[in-house]
Amino acid sequence: MLNIFRDLGENLTLFTERWVPDSWVICMMLTALAIVLCIFGAGAGVEETILAWGQGNWKLLTLAMQFTIAMVAAHAVVASRPVYRMFDWLASLPDPNKPVQALLVAGIFSLITGYLNWAVCLISCALFAPFLLKRNPNTDVRVLIAALYIGIGTVWHGGLSGSAPLILATPNNPLLNPTDMAPVVDRIYPVTETLFNPYNLIIISVIGAVGLAAVCMLHPRKNVRTLSAEQIEAMMPTPPDVDPPPTTPAQHIDHFRGWVWLAVLLLVYPLGHSIAKNGFGTSWTINAYNISFLVLALVLHGRPLSFLRACRAGVDSAWGIIVQFPFYAGIFGLLQFTNLGKWLGGLFSDLATTETYPFVVYVYSGFMNLFVPSAGSKWMIEAPFLIPAGETLDVSVVTITLAYAYGDSLTNLIQPFFAIPILAVTRLRFGDVVGYTFMVGTAVFAVTSVAMFLLPSNL
């Protein structure tokens, strides 16, 4: 059975390497599919569909900039000497002659960071990859990337940064106090009822373990794809050079550490004030995460020019986000400004019963994630019809939210958008790795599907 699973992963990857196009092309293929569904399924006119896509085109600019800053700030942190040494130490733990050990370290690292924060997972795993490849040159690069990818595909939305549960826990959130429709929920749902619900903790522990076991079983015995030492060295972040002593007034000003500490103060104080006033749960957002990493990068580098050089290098890892986000936002517009989202939701909910509704939400959420890989934005589109439909079947808001979260995580494993950071660092194509991530996703789907039928409808 193990050999069959391993061989299937290898053969599927050979197929995807040949047939799966670039991630931006996949985005446009999904756009074309969404347009077809809009016109021939949801009944929208051609002009209405095109205008809806254009209306959404720039709707996610704030989120795109948050993603970009997250990439740049995290890269600056990793390019500092202390984190560089920590990553190098972690990468040295596996036996170089036992590739599965490298996969185990990569997978555990991904699961831990994924539980803590989705952006931390994406960025730190992308930047950890070259260290692991350098220390473990016999490890298949495609399976290693799959191992570093499992956190975002298994535990993240049930973890501390899960978008849907955090929205429900936020006072005056748009589902509780919408501006143009009736409230979707009638109260705040604290994270103690969702993210820290015993069922959630058990389920994400199980699917995380399944994902880790699956990826460790996939390492090929033959046809192992490795990178040359030159290729690995080209993708390695380099610790900052020591600046020569300043000789001109401008250089003395540039080297003044006070600029760093002024920036730290201006970033930290408002965040600390918000946490003290409103509480950590409300204040901890992607913006707070970005502030934390900017501050950490500033402190670790210590001098302005070293920090700026590291940030400039980090922009290279974020280019795919900058280019692709407007196109995914166009699909977001199709879901928001036409009847497409409600039509798709109706197809699923019409087939559901009280016992099957969690599984239906799980599958629907995963399917929709292929079109809009922004969990928070997608939840704002889907919750207004998923929650009322569930309530008519006596399925609780908490059960619906958790089922949504697991489905949203699952298809990240085959969604090219979230692979952008690690592919940008490793210079691979999405088709090179999606065969292996698909196999991991298949194992996770089988286990989670069973869990959805065991999930109580009235959590």
C-alpha cells in the first residue's frame, strides 16, 4: 500500500509537471470558468458579468498590500543574523542521508507556524526551504515543498489566525451589524466557542498528523529531483553585510540608530494601546502581525540601511502577489456583484440534511476557495446564505463556521495562489509540486470527510 501511494504521487507529479500551467494562467482559467458559471448558471448577462469583474478588480488592494508587507517584513527578519542562524540550526537536525527526516522537520515547522499565523507559515516556510535544501541535498525538492505547504492546507483556519472565527469574535463585525441587510448572526461568538472548541482542537490535530504522515510517505525511491549547489546558493537569503564606518555627514545620518528606535516606538505604541484598550483578540489582525514583524526586523538589524537592504530583497518574493491579486479580486467581484455565490450555495444546500450539512459546507468552502483564495473576504460573501440555510436545518453557527474553516484550508493544497511565496524562492513551477500536494490533500479529505459526519450539528 505504501509503495502504491508513493508511486501514485510520483506518477501524478510527472503528469502535472507536463500539463499544469503557470499559476497566473491557472488564475485566468478559473476566471473563465467563473464567467461561464455566471452567465449560464447564475443567469447574469455578459455585460453585467464583465462589469462585476471590473468592479471587484481593485476591491482587495488593502489585502494585497497587507500580503506584500507581510512578505517583505518577514523576509527582512529572516535576513537578519539571529534568525539566519536559527534556520540553519534547524536545517542541520535531520540526517542528510535520510530525506524523510528533512520532510519531518519541514512538516512540523509548517504545522506549528500554520497554527500560529497563516502569513508566518507562508513566508517563514518559503524562506526556510533553501536552508533545508542546502543541509539535506538528497531530499526531493518537490516533496520538501509539499511538506512545507501542509500547515496552510490543514491547520491554519482552525488555528489562532482563522479568519472566519475571528470575524465572528470581533465586536460590531459586518455579520452582526451590516449596513445594507439584516444581521446574519445575533451575537458575538468568542474564540472559546470556535477555535478553542475541543472538537476543533481534536480535528486539526488529526488532520495535521495525517498530512504529515502522508507527505513523509511520498518521498520517491527513484527519480529523486534535487537542485545543484549553485541553484540552492542562489536562493539563499544572505545575512547583512557589516557597513563600513561612515565618512561623510550623510553617512553618519544614515547610520544613526535613533531612526530605528523612533520607528519602533511609533509602530509599537499604537498597537500596545489598542491591545490594552480593546483586548488582544480584537486587536490582533494582519496589520498587527505586520507591525510585529516590521518591529522585529528593525530591532534585529539595528541600523536603517541594513533593514532597508533586506526589505528590498524581500520584494522579489512578493511580486507574484502584487501581480495576481487584482485578477483574483475580479473573481471576488463576480461572486459579490452577481448572483453567482448564492446560486452555487443553493446547489449545495438544496441537497443537504441536518446530518450532511457540515460536509456540504466543507466541500462548498473548498470549492469556492479555488476562485477566491482570501478566507476572510470569501466568508463575508458566503456567510449571509450559509448560516441562514444551516439554521433552517438546525445546524449551529459554530458548526457551520468550523466546517467552512476546514474546507477553506483543504484546497489551499491545490490552489496556486498560496504557493507563490515558496515557488518564488525555489524557482519551481506549481505543476512541479501539485501532484504531491494533491496526494496529501486526498488523504486529508478522506479523514476530514468522516469527521464532518461526526461533527455535532449543535456545537
